[in-house]
Amino acid sequence: MDAFYASIEQRDRPELRGKPVVVGGKGARGVVSAASYEARKFGIHSAMPSAQALKLCPRLIFLSGRMSVYSAESKRIFEIFRRFTPAVEGLSLDEAFLDMTGTERLHGPVAEAGERLRKEIREGTGLAASVGIAPIKMVAKIASDSAKPDGLLEIRPGEVQTFLDPLPVGRIWGVGPVARERLARIGIETIGDLARAEDQRLEAVLGDWGLRVARLARGIDVREVEAYRDAVSMSEENTFGRDIADMRTLEAAILTHSESVARRLRRSESKARTVVLKVKLGRRVASGPRGYPLLTRRETLTEPTDDGGEIAASARLLLGRTELREPVRLIGVGVTNLISRPEQLSLFDKGSGREKRSRLNEALDRLTDKYGKTVVRRAGQSDVERMAPALGIKRGEDEPDR
């Protein structure tokens, strides 16, 4: 989708059309989640700090975002995707891979199907989509970016290397600033340079990962569209508007995140064996968004859980063991090692505190479904600050924001 969040706002508010619009947080630590094409003319893009965006365009219009609306529109769009193929792999709320292999008899040549898909999205939602077509996933993604705004680009099998060669090496998945710098030191600037480089040379600079990236540069990508991929983790995090040293504030945010993660686990009928705490310190040690020290701690539970209280208790213990000596910029709680939730409690749980908590959680879920997330909360929870709306698909997060 093209400038998804911003395009929805311009569609719903005609007075914003033709103006530079950004959806994101406007505060000192705010981040751009989506920028209209009018804003992009000033060099503004997603993930840019809001303060920098305002310097580029002082008349920029900031909107905090409406996640319930964006989520609802995403579901409508994914329903349109599935009219064309059942093999749909969602990357985020506004982006997906569709495997169209074998659909030619039904939909005709794939380029015609792509144009029809764009038309149905436009007619069904009033929004623009760009389509990239290629024999492998990475090239299809790059082609869709190259087709923006509101276009379609097909790269046929014999055209892949010619298309890739002149592009900057940073267009490959996972090649960030550090990898680009290392490659530039040995004279590799474009994808073509990377494709022609000797494996031993790349391995010396980037290790085994360098060999995998080189295969992508050569148009070799064996990854298939994973339509039914299971979640391997769930997490919630927030960046504070100012650095926080107060433990009570940090623990309140941990509890809020833990309850959100637990609710998503129950909706997905899953339980987690491992709790992960993520802490980003407020002290900048390098330039760029990764310039703050990041600490992660994890603990494997004796029994899997979908209870927010248990997750929070584990995360608080991890925070205590971290022995923080400086304020915190970001805090997050996650779970991994997920398993399918059993249909019933074991005999040893009957009459236990865990059984009571399970019944309580079921009651809280019913209230949340009917009245929203904030109707009933555990004592000690807090409202967490969000510097920008998220783009990622959150497994189990089906209820609208209220």
C-alpha cells in the first residue's frame, strides 16, 4: 500500500488532500510511521525522527493515528488479496507477498491479475497499491518499491540480474548501515558488485551471512511464500517521552505490556515458556536510531503461561537483576517458545490459584471484547506512551483500539 496510514487520513479528511501529512508522534522522541507523498517531496520518510521531519518541512501536519481504523482497512485489503490466491504472507498491516503460481487459468497473465488487484483495492477502499512481480520474493519487494506511487512493475525471470545490478547494495534485505560501510571498504557499492564478488572475500568481511546476502544479489532466493506461518514470539514495547529512572514507573509499564502480550496469547490459543525483557538506556553512544545501549534478559518458566500477572512477575525479576544505574529510554516485554494451549487444565491445576486466574482472565477478555482494553485493568497498570503507531501485524491482536 502507498503511504498507508497517511493515505487513509487524506481519504477520510478531504481538507488534508494535497498537503504534507505525517502519522506519528510529534514529541521530541516521536517517529514518522507514514508520510504522504506531499511530505516525501521534502525528503521525509517512515522511521525518521519527527523533529528532523519538522525541520525539513515546518508546515508539516502531524496526526497521532487511528490504529483501529488502519487495522480494519488492512483486513479488508487482505480479504481482497485472498480472492486472487490463498497463498498470502503478510509482512505488515500494509504489505504482503502473494504466490500467484498456477493461477493463470483463473486470472490470466500475472501482470493483468496485478492490475486487476490494484483496481479492486482502489474501488473497495479508495486507496492506492503498488505491485511488484518477480520470480523470487526479494526482487518482487524491490519491484513494488520501485513501482511507487500507484504503479506496477514486472521483472521476468531473464531480467532479474539486469534489474538488480545497478541498485545500491542497501536495497537487499538486512543490509544496513554497518554492512554497507564494511562492503564499501572493499569497493562494493551496488548489488552487481556484490553478486560478482568472491565468496572468500565476502566471508572475511561479513562471515557466513555475507554468503547468504551474495546469493540474494545473484537472484537466488529459495524462500517460499509462507501463508500459514506460526508466530514464534509476541512482544509489546514503548519509548518514554523522557528518560525514566523511577522503578515504579518502569514496573507499571511492564505490567501493562505483560497484560497485552497475555491477551494476545489467549486469543491465539497459545502459551509461552520464555519471558523476554528489553531495556534501552537513555545514554546515546553512537549516531543513528541504534545509538543507545540495548539490554535483553530472558527467563524460561517452569510451566508455560498465558497469564499477564505471571509474565509481569518474571519480567520484574529480570528488571531487578539488571541492576540499572542510569535512566531508561524504552522498555518492552516479550514471550517466545510458544506452544498450543491445551484444551483443559491438568488435574493438578484444579482448585489452584492458576485455575482461578484462568477464569479471571476469561472474564477480563469478555469485558475487553465488549467495552475495550481500558474498561478493567489490574492495579498498578499505567498508560504507556507511544512515539508512533506500529506497522507490524500483531498476532492475536484482533480487537479494535478504543
